Amino acid sequence: MTIAPTLQRYMSDQNISYDLIQHDPAMTSLGTAQAGHVPGDRMAKGIMLSDGRNYMLAVLPASHHLRLSDLKSELGQELRLASEDEIVTVFRDCDRGAIPPVGTCYGLDVIVENSMERQPDIYFEGGDHATLVHVKGDDFARLNPRAQHGTFSERM
């Protein structure tokens, strides 16, 4: 079981307590939640976006779809999904498709879906497809301290 070194250092620096949960490899956030026996609403996924100059990370439950039009309304700017090549450049120490929903340690601005704030526990991929990181909801908020918050997703 491993987590990305950048994330591990950041969590240590912030004095965040966490547990690691090993699971069968899965290639989607919802599949990861199922493999880890975690409710989809408590599984946070990060989606990297671009405005053409800068990157941003949207964080939402694995059980939800991102609504770019709502995100545009929340932020007042046009965004697109970042390409796989762009994601790999930012999240260099993570497996492709297994980015953690913690943008601060990777130099990204973050917006968190409001529904994540109601969760007592949060789970997320820590940089590979077989390890979940588990933190308390309050500690998850401390991982993205300057995050904006909004409503920009809908349940699948």
C-alpha cells in the first residue's frame, strides 16, 4: 500500500491522521468505492480542469457527475477538462487516473462540492489504483484550506 510522496509529506506537515485501506484495483472512482466497501457519497474524486492558462481541481463525490455549466456559474469562467497529458504533468508521482482530491500540495486552486462537507468521513485515492486514504471530514477540509465551495454536480 502506497500513497504519493507529495501527498504523504503534505499530510504529515499538516498533522493529518489517516488510515490506508487496500482494495482490489479499480479504474473508476465509483468502482474504487465499491472495491473498498465505501459509500460513493463519502468517496471524494478530483477532476482537473483548465481555463487555458491555469489548472484547478474540482472535488466531488464519486457518486456524482460534474456539471461544467454549473461550475462556470459558480466561478464565472469557462473551464474544460484537462487532458491526460496535462494531468500527468501536474500529478507526476501518481498513477494515471488515480489523482488525490487534494490540490493544495500540487499547487492547484480547489473547489469542493458542498455535499462533501456533510460527510463525517472521507475516502480518496492516494495516487494508485489499489489504496484508499481515509480521513475524518474535518481533516479533509484542512487538506484544502483555501478551497472555494459550491454546488456543481448531480447524483448519477
